[in-house]
Amino acid sequence: MTAQLNPRGDVAVLVPAAGAGVRLGAGAPKALRPLAGAPLLVHAVRRVALAPSVRCVVVAAPPAEVDAVRALLAPVAPVTVVAGGAERQQSVAAALAAVPAGIPIVLVHDAARALTPPALVEAVAAAVRGGADAVIPVLPVIDTIKEVDAAGTVLGTVDRAALRAVQTPQGFRRTVLAAAHAAATDPLTDDAGLVEKAGGAVLCVPGSELALKITRPLDLLIAEALLAAEGGGVA
């Protein structure tokens, strides 16, 4: 069944999905790798499309796969598909340019975080709607973190109490994200980082353990187990 986006929603979700994903091994682009019988991108889009505030989803696909991705997602949700760039930042900029006028909140979401629950999409959007310029979902860092030099010698132990692991979707006032991209001079892999570099404030909200990033073959196994635990549905 195709998800119906909310025509009165105030949120656009951008999904940069043009990356190769070399850490997953040789094969299709990462967003098109299968998870429990469907590409990661399908899982990711299905979940964000179920968030009640979402009016528009724009996917930046590998340039050679735009038509294939459009056909792949047609049964999932009414998604706009554009050609992505060589760098993530270029893909986000291309997707942002395709967002219709009149949508004030923009979320940027990794296709690799394929199990992100719709409730997290809503929480990030609500924080932007509440007045924040930029919002990131985070989890506390639970591992001990060491600072090391180039030779692998430990220089010290980092206090993890002040550290957070960042997830997506990251949310922005549309004007703030557009200005941050326009001002960018060096490529960054994190859109909130562009806002920080431009002098903007970034607010943290609680993330979700379901929003794990599927980067390595082991992550696929974990994601499959999580899907099985929820019966293949959407948490």
C-alpha cells in the first residue's frame, strides 16, 4: 500500500542516497542494498512517509539510477527523485532545490538509518516548529573513548559525559539550511555541522536505538533481527 503524505504538513524530508557504501562491500549503492527483501531506501522512505507532519519526500539517487529509484519508490510513497552528486553535501543541496515553496521545515535523513521510527521524525520536526533553527537526535556515548596519536599511542581518555552520538533525521528551518549550504566552503558529512560552522545554534533531542546506521555487514544482521522482533512492521 502506498503511504499518503499529508498535503497540509509543514515538513519536507530529504534523503541523500547516492553514496556507494564501500564498507558494506562490493555491490549496489548502499541505499539499494537489500534488508529483509527490500532495499534500505524503501524501508527508510516508508517510515518517514508515515510521520504525520511530512508533506514532501525528496530522494537524491545515484545519477544512473534515477529512473530505477523512481520506479522502486512509486508503490511506497509519492516521492520526488533527483540526481545526487559525488559528495553527500551536493546530494542534499540538489534535494533541497526540489522542495516546493511554502514548506518551512526541512529534515535531512540517511537512507542507511532505515529503521528510524516515524515518532523520531515527528520529535525532530516538533523541536524545529517550537523555535529551534537546527535540531539533531542524539544518544549518550556508552563506550570509553580514547584520544590516540598517529602511531596508535593513547594520549588520554575523553570524558564521555559531554559526548553524544548523532543520528538522523536532522531538522532545520528551511531558510537556515539553505543559508548554511550557500555559505559552505569545505565539504562536511553532517548538515548540522554546516549550521554550526555558519554560527548557528543546534539543539539536541533524544534519539532512538532503532535509528542505527547500517554501514557494515554486521549492521545488516542487527537490522534484520530488529525487523524480525517487530514482526516486519514499523515501530
